[in-house]
Amino acid sequence: MKIAEVIFQGAHSLAQSKTPTLDCELLLAFALGKPRSYLYAWPDHAVDAKSQEIFQQLLNRRKQGEPIAYILGEKEFWSLTFKVTPDTLIPRPETECLVEQVLEHLSQEVPIQVADIGTGSGAIAISLAKERPHWQIHATDISAKALAIARSNAENLGIKNIQFHLGSFCEPLPHGHFSALISNPPYVADDDEDLEASCRDYEPKNALISPENGLQHIRILCEQAPNYLNNNGLLVLEHGSYQARQVAELMQQWGFKDIESYLDCAGLARVCLSHKPG
Ligand code: SAM
Ligand code: GLN
């Protein structure tokens, strides 16, 4: 079969995906060991039997609902390629909005210390490290396996200004040193019916689900952050699209000031940012 036919037929059989053609292009490019642009350049080339068989196996995994990023073992975030495994959350485009806000709110010039709590694949810490090579970044995670992936992503991307720490919340960090604490913590309630099946079935539960109706991790971060932030330091948290008001209340309760809320690329309230009083 020709490249264009393999994609067409594959996409036709992938009814449950929202992006069947894109999925098939990514899987076929992977099976062929070529970039996606090759498929557009040579739609009439015949796909050899071995590549076709590999494609079919990958397609079957996708049909079961496995996320494309786990099948390919990578995901693009902030125009960088991150290795991902079932031990790491797949970085989301909405988290790029959090990175943008951090960059906008902190001085470009001064060398500062910032921390990313629950770094997963390292998406936030590594994107910030790439943009601000003179910042000293600390990244933590409670999962040793996720932290190993984050370390290897930093190494593959040539990042030198991140220190990684295994442990819960801010606990592995030195007190009182940070200009910003940043986190995309687990914030999904266990009974949230909006959580897509492919996330619930394939992504690590400890990366997604938080007790107290999705807010326990955010509450603990608000509680711990004042001990780790400099005066005037920033607390920047990603949250669920219905949680903005509750997150702002928690920040206020723990003494934070000048609370601002930012929308993600889909227009949903997604990031709360506030200051420790100076
Ligand atoms: N920062 C990554 C991103 O934005 O793609 C991953 C975010 S994921 C939603 C949350 C991460 O927090 C997971 O990697 C999980 O292992 C970690 N985590 C969960 N509970 C934690 C805790 N108590 N302390 C530190 N990290 C925790
Ligand atoms: N944005 C993810 C989702 O709803 C949740 C990630 C998180 O809990 N931080 O699929």
C-alpha cells in the first residue's frame, strides 16, 4: 500500500480518537523511522511490509486508547522534545501558559532561585532553564521513576542549571531561598467524570488525582510555600478550570497577596499567581 492509503485506512479505523489522521501520520512516521514531512513529500511511495506490520501494531495500541505520547515515548512541550513514560504525566499545552506567566513576572536579568514542585518529565523546570540559563532551578518529585526521566530529559537537552530532589512537596528544598515556587500539582478529584478515559487508564494516578475534591496538593503547597519563598516571592500554581476561586481563597488564607488569575490557550482559568508579603 502507498503511504497516503495506509494513513487513510488507519484513520478510518480510529474512530474513537479526536485526531485520527494526525495519530496515523505520527505512528507511520515512527514505523518508517522518518520525519512526518516525509509522508507529505512521498504520499505515493509504497510502505514496505515490515514497516506496515510495525504500524499495525502501534495502531492497535492506539485503538485500545493508549495515548500517542506513550506509544511514541515522547511529547513536544515548549518546542522541546521530552521523553515520557507511564511514570510521567504527558505534558499539556495549557502548562505552557504557566511557563509564560513565570517568565513574564520575573526579572530577566537577576540570577534567582526558583523551584518546580512535582516536576514529572521536567517540562516546566527544563523549559524555564532553557529560557533563563542564569537562573538556578530546583525540581522535586515524589516519584523516583519520574525524577529519573526528568534528569535524563535535562541531560539530553543540554540543561545544566537544574538540581533534582526526591521528596514530598517542598520538603527536600532549603528554606527561605526562592524567588518563585511553581507547580502543576495533581488537581483532579477522584470522582471527576470529565477526566478522559485515556488519562485515567494510562497516566499515573499520583500525577493526576488529589484528595479533598482535587485540592489537597494545592492546599499543602499554599501552606508550605511561605517557609521557602523570599519576601515578595511568587507562588504560581496550575489548577483545574473550575478551581480558580477556591485556589485564590487558599492563597489568601495562607497570607498571599495580589492574587491574579490567568487563562490557558482554551480560554479557561488555569493559573493562579500571588506574592508572599514583603
Ligand atoms: N510538572 C509536570 C508537568 O507539568 O507536566 C508534571 C505534573 S503532574 C500533574 C504532577 C507531578 O507531581 C507528578 O509527577 C507526581 O509524581 C508529582 N507529585 C505528586 N504528589 C507529590 C508530592 N506530594 N510531592 C512532590 N511531587 C508530587
Ligand atoms: N490537565 C490534566 C487533565 O485534566 C490534569 C493535570 C493535573 O492534575 N495537574 O487532564
